[in-house]
Amino acid sequence: MLELQQALREFESDLRRAGKSENTVHTYVDRADRFLRYLCGDYRPGE
């Protein structure tokens, strides 16, 4: 899981370097982060 979390941080950096807006970066990263938290048991939809 640590590898996936690190890859997500790299993805976020790449998005910023590519000049994506803060809203775009947030949308892409937040959704993926939420999914990773779900896999770890740290997030349950609807709660």
C-alpha cells in the first residue's frame, strides 16, 4: 500500500508540473486517495 500512496504523491506532483488547476489536482488526487483509504479500511462510503 505504501507504494501506491507514494505513486499517488508522484502523480500529484506530475499534475502540478503539467500546470493543472488546483481544482483538477484536488479532484484527481482526492478521489484516488479516498479509494486507497477504502482499501486500507480507513474509509467507508456513506459514513
